[in-house]
Amino acid sequence: MVDQVAGQDGVAPAGEEHAFSAEVGRLLDLVVHALYSEREIFLRELVANAADATDRRRFEALTDAARTLPEDAKVRIDPDKDARRLTISDDGAGMSKDELARNLGTIARSGTRAFGQELEKQKPEDLPKDRPSLIGQFGVGFYAAFMVADHVDVVSRRAGSDEAWRWSSDGKGGFTLSPATRERPGTDIILHIKEDADEFLDAWRLEAIVRKWADHIVWPITIRRDGEETPANVGTALWRKPRSEVTEDQLNDFYRHVSHNFDTPWATLHWHAEGTIEFTALLFIPGSRPFEFGEQVRDSRVRLHVRRMFITDDAALLPSWLRFVQGVVDTEDLPLNVSREMLQATPVLARIRKAVTNRVLNELRTRAKDAESYAGFWENFGPVLKEGVWDDAEYRTDLAGLARFRSSAVEGWTTLAEYVSRLKDGQEAIYYLTGDNPDTLPASPQLEGFRARGIEVLLLSDPVDSFWPERLGTFEGKPLRSVSQGHADLENFATSEEDVGPRADLDVLLPALKTALGDAVSDVRGTNRLVGSAVVLSASGQGPDLQLQRLLRRSGQAVPDLAPVLEVNATHPLVRDLAERAARGESVSDIALILLDIARIQDGESPKDPAGFASRLTASLTRAADVAAS
């Protein structure tokens, strides 16, 4: 396709010498050494330019038959390890001598950008339906070639012309223009690869880069391997096709490609948005929880494409609480910065984010009507959605409505709205209990007083459940209240127990227990929220509740050592017996320590001194056995 560059050292033959413009002189070093974070980006830029040039020629051919594209038009990548040369060729519009000088001699003045500006001047009705999709915007992508090459030659022949010209430069002071030959119109970019860039002469490495960055460019891309041209890209942007033309198998295959999962998506969202902004989206909600999902980065990794070209998966197109959603958003309207790696703070991107987020939430609302199917989704990703209740004020109420909970009163999952519909007469709050284990929460002593009065309690066992209720505050006008904070409300409701039995006199027992336990507790008091248990722990009221304290400690955060309150059930036989012993002046110290450890165990903790707990419990049981035997 391209004539051989004269000389074995890769230096172009003598021609017209030109100095770079002042802009290039100042900025080329920055482009090469600072603009891009990954060297492989050079290939994306050059392939994008080649695709643009091919689109441009197709467009020009609509009015000039002399510029008709060949049937086998494609982008060709040809690595030559022996010559340390990498060639990217296209069958596009090509460049004349003057265009080579203008477009490659002045930074930020690309032919693509100039052509795009010319298109913008046209009336919409005068443009063809297959208006070319141009990727390049800033005219700096070409210079990324100097990240991996110490010399670059560009041989180009303008479509409709018989002349070809070579642009040659080492990326330093200037460039040379000289006559060349090329069999047919188009452009060859010949990179003479640096000593430390051998990887970019490996066909398999080049294919991986194309798959990552340019897999859905519509023009075929081939890579020469073992003397043969092999396809390197899919060439079809599945998301750009009408939904009716895409099969379920194609969707599932694409989902597995972008997500690296092996399941079938629970939901597929495929739509084209028009109006003030225009974009196409193909998103997937996984059908199962990915392995080690909780260890992943909390940011969304939905892929952003601009005119089919992959730009980044770090555009935060969805909030972190929808990070399980996979897929692609492709837009024509998004302005990018010169490197295409850092998006400008543009209102366009903000509007796309909002539109995509709302569309996913609408899909969840619709699918939530199928309780059985939605239950499977919630078990996989419910904890992630609840993060949004905690940290996203804009969507907090919406997410609360989508949330599902276990309950002390009903089987399966329930909603906050359903809970409110079941409130007892006079009940003014939504009560909840947090803990580590969903299987043991229903048996927690914390529930006894509420269950005895027929008051429903939501059972929350995810780590985030210790945080979001405080942020939500209320739902449908009802405050959310932890059972450890709501026990005073129990005074307003009669117990369902017909006979609670005699009550212990706590006037002597409580001071005795407090003396025996010392600093291990902040207080000892009677409680009305126990029925079958003798004791229960509660927070002191001067800091986070006990579950949150445990959670913070496990995460390595410094938490003040806040002693809990020990609450005592005056109707329990053991408490009545202890009260009688205390009234007789007998010691209750050992039993007091045993009761505190029992309360800790009931609350999901271990005794502070397991050996001491075992010893005291054994001694107590031995004394009880001796009394029974006598």
C-alpha cells in the first residue's frame, strides 16, 4: 500500500523543511509526556483518525463519484518487528500537501475538526441521513504517536488526486514534506518504534488494545499476523441497532463481554434518548451477585462511548449505589478535553447522568411489581441500593420506596409502605432492630416487649443498616426509631400477656448490681421491653448504639469505650430471686457478672473474659446442683 521509506535508518528522503508552528513547539512535549496516562492510547487515537478519514471519504463520494470508497475499505494495522516499524493504513479521504502541512504542523487544527465545522454550517435538510460520525475534535491525538515512536512518517494521497506526499518528523523541531507514491487514496502512518516500546510490535498486544478501545468502530480493523490480515474488531455497535433487530443471545453475549460475568442479566435496558441531549444506552442489571462484589471499587464502571469510540469507564455515569449496573452509553453531544481521558465538568454529562439514573430507577419500580423476581434482585443488590438512602439526598425517598425488609410480623420481604399500613392504633413510629445475623435477629430479646404488645419491628442485618435510618429520618410522616430508643413508647401499649406474674423489688437489687459490675456498665435499670429474658443491653445514650459501635470497631475505626446500660426484667424468676438475696444482704456479684455476659452473648458479642465466664457459670451450676441434691 505504501512505498518503502528510503534508507535503512528510517529517515525520510530530503524534501521541504518546515518548522512546527509556535503552538506545536510549546505543546508537543506536553502531549507526548503528560497528556495521556497510558501509552497504548496512541493506537486508539490513530485508529479513530483513520475511521474519521474513511467516514469523510464516504460522505464526499455522495457528491463526487471520483472519491467513491473501495468495497474493501478498512483500517489496517501492520507490525514489522524486524524493521521496528508499525503502520496504520486507511482508505479514507487522504490529505494533500497543503493539508498535511496545516493539519500535522499546527496543533489543535485537525482536518476532522475543520470538516466538522464545515458540516455544522450546512442546513440539516441538506445533510444526508448517513452523516459521518466524527471522533477527533482537538487535533492532538496524532501526536500521541511520539509516545512510542522516535520518528513518524505519514504518506497520504487525497481522494480524487494522483499525487501523494510524505510528511516526516522526529517530533522535535519541525517536519519535512516530500513527494511520495501510493497505490490508491488514503493514508499510511508509519511509526518507527522506540527501543522501550517493543510491546507495540506484537500483533496479539495490538489486538488487545483494539478490542479495548475501538472494538465497535464500524469500519473493519485488521492486524497482519503471520503474513495474513486477521479481523481485530467486532465492527458493530450493538447498542445502536433497533431493539427489534437484536437477539437475546446477542444481548447476553455482549453483557458477558462488558461485565466479565457468566450469568444471564436480570434486566436489559436498551433505549435511545432524544431532545436537548441525544444518547443511546444499553445497560444490564446482573442476574446474580458477582464474586467478591463487595470488594470492588465503589464507582460505577458503565462505559462511555462517543460516536462508538470507547472513551472511559470512569465517567461515573451512574451513582455508586447503582454500580452493579453494566453496559454502555454512547453520545454524539459530549464535549471532551483534549486527552479524552478526563471529562470536562459539562452540563451535558450531568444531564446524561441524571437521565440514565432515572431510567434505571423506573425499571426497578416496574420490576418491583413482580415480588418474587424482585426478591431475587434485592437479595443480590439491596445492600448497595441502601447506600443511596444514606448518601444521596436527591434519590433518598425513591430508594426508600424500593427497599425491602425482613420483619418480626410477616413472612418474606416487606416494604416501608406496607409496614405503615399495618401500624397499631396509636403507633407513631416505624421500629427497627439492627444486628449481624438475619437468622438470629427474630429471637433477639430486644423484640420481646414489642412482640408482646403486637408491635411490628423491621429486622435489619446489613452493615449499612446502622447508618441510613438516621439519614432517612421519616417515611410517610412516621419517624424511624431503633427499638433501643423506642422502649419508652411501650408504656403506651398494653401487653398481650394476661399474667406477667409478681415483680421483683428492684430498689435494693439495682444498686447492688451496679456496685458489682462497676465500670463495666454505665447504669443498671429496670425495663418493660423484656418478657422471657432476664436482662438486655442498651446504649448509654451518649454515643452510637451498640450495633454501630461493634461495626465501627470491626472496620478498624477508633470508637470511645462507652459502657452499656444493663436493663433488668423485674418479672423474671431469676431476677426476683436475686432481689430477695440482695434484700437479705447476700452477695450477688458472681451472678451479676454472669448476667452481664449473658446479655453480651444475646447481643451478638463474646464475654469480655470467656474463661472467667465459664468458671463463674460452672460454679453457679454446681451450687444449684448441690442445693437440689440436698
